[in-house]
Amino acid sequence: MRNRFAILTAAVLAAGILSGTPVQAGEEASAASEQEYPDGMPLTTEEEQAHIEETLNLRNNPDQEWTYDAAADAWILSVTPYVCYPEIPDAQGVSVCVPGAYVKGIDADGDGEPDLTGEAGAAKGSLVIDRDASVTGENGQVYTAAGAPVIFNTGTEGYSEQKNRTASAEYASLGYIHVVCGNRGKQSTVTAEDGTVCHTGASPSGLADQKCAVRFVKYNILLGNLPGNADFFVSAGGAGGGSLAVMLAATAQSPDFFDYEIEAGAVCIYKIGEDFYYPGSDFDGEGRIITDGVWGCIACNSVTSLAEADMALAFESYLDKDYSFLTSFQKQFAGCLSEEYMDYINGKELTADEKKTGIDLDGDGKCGSVVNLTIDYAPDMYPETNGYGGTYLDLCLSQFRQDLQLLQENKESAETSGSLTDTEVYETYADLMEAYETDIEEMTAGDRFGYNQVYLYDPLNYIFEENEYNPVWTTLIMNAADGEIPLFSSLNISLAWMNAGVDTSLKWLWNDEQTPAGSFGISLPLCVDRMYGKHAEGAEGSGEPPAGEQTAEKAASLSLADILRLRFGETGQPVPAFDAFDGGGENGVFGSAGREERHWDIHVLNVLLSDPEDLFDYYNGGTGDAGNPDPGFDEALYPEDYTPASDGPEEYAMLEFDEFGNPVLEGAVPEYSETEFDDIY
């Protein structure tokens, strides 16, 4: 999908293709977000480009206000819009915190000289930046106003709408620039002129908003309005924010998201021809590309990839043969999803370089091989994990053992929770299948720009070796004691980045903490300082963290079954956990204008349609002994004469998979031509 559009180089702008007479910042431009685009976004006019760049130039914003935090020695920008056409202004603004050392004062009259200092408290005007100032961080790394990393906080809970807020001063003493932004989310709505309330927060609105904010801050850094280095952005977040941190890093400069950014009125992304885009602007007479990606990424408890989350979590729970499923149907369904996950992983043809993982996977006593990662099913060989084993699980076990740092041997088990009824919404198994078919058929047909929203939120679709916009480094941190997040998904992402040449670290935490402690050597300042010292040319200081603390001596003796028992305890939960039968969870991420929640997991549908004989006799309290005990199910309808919502079970049960292991359906992604172009990935 990433090769759909041509991306024009800086030479385009230099040649004058986008030049035009600037309009006044106060002039109105057509609000792209209010229009329908059945054939894609319209071209960006010269006047509209000028309007966007004038409006989003901080120096032209009379409402920008800087507040001085004396205790932290930091200046904090009031919330300001990062797009020209915000759909929800309260959720599409950005704030920036700048270390006081980088600021001479506030220019209140536009002459470029400082008129107000920190004694003013709050002042309207532009920053006057001290280009010679420097800050030495806690790990000895030296940063300047021109070289400082920018920490872009992606905090948003469960893909929800994030209201605008002001940036924190917590990183000022470390020499970092801190950025936070609002974004639309799964519960976002807008009210039309006729009073109709429409859902508007579906995928990829939240991610597109954050991409727009990244462009806005980079644009103003390059204009000289903000200190910091546009080449050293770090996405950081936890849970739903961790997912967006990963997605920002994985989808950098992907044309799949350009139309959504243009629709919102983002700066430095313009459509100048059919399937041709220019992601940049003119700075001091020279054209420069502005990416919507990042240099580094720190993601804690990332809830992604959703496309494989149900399978991965079902597989993890099914590997624990003592896992307390709440119903017999859920246990049976987890077994079917586990088989689906095995086929999915084996279809990806994953490999692991022992030199990069630091783990001897082939047992030859050294780390020098590239090992094929597969899942095998052999009940006699792997009875403790319900018959599953193989090199993929060997890698997981080795990684788990490495990171059992504060293992709580007497970890209290969470109370079993959840409904003993598989679903209260769908009376029969046929109703459940039809609901999934209808929703997924609608989703695979594409949104207003022709995209399958689930595809857009799968980072594994965007991580490639040849992608020049890959991050330089990533750190993925997972709380293994959280049984509601699939750990294997983060493993798959880290493997993809390792194989793409990204400096990648994956850590499992077992101390019930949502964020890592500095003693593990993986806190945000330690990560950033170390990576800056390692990868930034001319960095002053190594940024090396202090030595880590002890690891548990008993870790090496634990089996995979033992570790999964520690992970899940006695907790029972419905399967699937993310695309829940009765709604909830992440379902709203893939809603539509007319409906907030939709079923979206094609793997779940594939199991429902391809394994009915293993499932429907257990549905809603069935024992599986004889026939279908559900009185609402007409046995004659299925499997012999059942007519699904689409063209038949074969459309899903006989799925083909693309090179990324994703099911291929007609209409799932846009059709592409064989157009030749020069400057793409």
C-alpha cells in the first residue's frame, strides 16, 4: 500500500510549482473537512497552501502566549491549533514546553528583541531563542537549542479523544523540548447543521491528528519560532498512547495518510496532482521535506497491532492449559483462534538474527545464526502448552526469562470477572456470524478515501527494510502482568523493526508497574540520552545509563507454561478480548459516521465461518454434547443451508494471505496502478 502515491522532492518547490501570492492569515479558505471526497482529495491550490502556511506560522499567531514556570525554569506555550480546519477545536491543539536556558525572553512587539523575561509570568509574543545556550542532562548528555530532542507525548487512553492540554515542564531540566497535543478519538462526534450527531473519531483520525501536530512543530522549528531539532523527534506514550507512538514511528511519511492530513488542513503536505503529493515547504529559499514521522520511539504497553490482537491474546491464554475461561464456548473459540494464529505467524516467514536478539535459539552455544521462527503443533511433544511449541515460542520464553527482574513469587491473582454468557446481543450463532459479515463487508469496501481502516492501524503493514523513513531506534516495554494486552504483538513488531535495521529493544516488566523504573535502564531519559549519544553525529556525552539491578535467579528454571501462569494468574476473560462480541474495547476505533462501533476482526470471522462444527454447539451455555442446545438457533439454517450476508463462507474460509500475513479480500485495500515515480520509499 505504501507505493500508491508519488512523493515529489524539494526540487518541485524550488521550481515554483507551489509558489503563489500569500493571502492574509485572517482570510477564509474552504474547509476541506466539511466536504465529501468520493474520488479522493481535491488538489491544493496555491492560495490554500499560502493560507495554511501563513496561519500555522506561530509568529503570525497573535494569541500565542508563553507562561514561565520559575520552579522548572521553563516556558510553556498556550494551546494553539495545529491545523487550519479543526473539526473539534478542543481536541486539535498543541502545546510546547521549552527549557528556560534556550530562551532570552519574549518578543512582544515583533522587532526580534526580548521585551519580557520570566518575571512577567505570562506574556503574548514570540520566543527569542538563545542559540548558544546548552543544557547538560542527568546522564551527562549535552543539548543545545538547535540540537535538543523533541519528546512528542502521544498520551491517549484506549484510542479515545484526547482534549487539548498544556505541555509538562518535567523534561526541561534534561534539555528536551516537550510537546503534547489533543486528537480526535473513538467517541468523538460532531453535530451537523440539521442537528444530526455524527461519529467522527474512527481510524485513522487520532493518528492523522498527531501526524499533523508533528508537522506543525517541525515547521515552526525550521522557521526559527521554536528551539529543538526537527530530525530528533521521539514519540512516547503508554497503552493507547503507546499504540499511537508505535504507529507514528511505523507509518512515517506513508502516503496512505496524506489525504486525512490534507483534509484537516495540515502544514507541509499538499496534493499537487493526481496521486502526487508534496510533503514540505520553502525555508530560506530552499525546499525541504517535512516528515510526519519520528527519530525514536518509546512505547509502554502498546495496544497494537489490533489486527492480530484477538488471535494473539487467545493464543497466549490457550497456551496456559490451566487458564480459567469463563465458558466452554470461549475455551473452544480460543483453541480455534490459536490455530488461526499459528497459520498467521507461519505465513509471515519470520526470522530472528541471534546477533540482534542476543539469544541462542538454535542451541549451538553461540549467537551467530539467523533462525526461522515457526509455531508447531505437536500435542505429544508440548503437552504443557496445549500442544504448541516451536522456535517462535522458544524466542518468547528466552525473552521472558531475560526480563524476569522483579518477579513476584507470591503475586496475588486477580478475581475472575466477566459474563458467563457468551453474548447477550446475538440470540443465535447465525446472528453473530451475520453481524460480523455485514460489518466487515462494509469495512473492506473502504472509507471515503478507499482505505480499510484496520489495515491503516496495523504497524506490520508499514515496517520495511527499504523504507528510508524508518525510525533510527525504538524501545518497546510491556507489563507482562497485564493479562489484557497481547505480548506477542509487541514481539512481532520488534522483530519487524530489527529485520528492517532499526536499533530495537523489547523489555517485559513483571513488577506490576505501568511505566518502567529508572533502575531497569529503560526510562525515557535513559533511552533518549543513550540513543542520542549512540546515533547523533557530534553528540557531547555518551548518555550511558547506570548499571542495572539484579535479575531473578529462578528465571532460567521457569517453563513457558510457568511464565504464562504467572502472567494470567486465575483471571478469566471473554475471548476475543478486543473485538468483543457485544461491543466495547477498541471497537469504536473502527466506527463509521453512522455507527460508533463495528466488528472488524476478519480473523474472528474466518474462525466463525470455517469452524462452526467446533463452536456452535457450545454457544451461550451449550455443552457440545449433542446438537445445538440454543433454542433460538434453527439447525437447518447452518451449516448446510445457511445463507450469509455476503457471497458465502468460501469468501472468508478460503482466504488468501498477502506477503504480510493479512487476509486478502476484494476491496480490502485500494487498487494501484503501475505508475512509475522517482522519490518514494
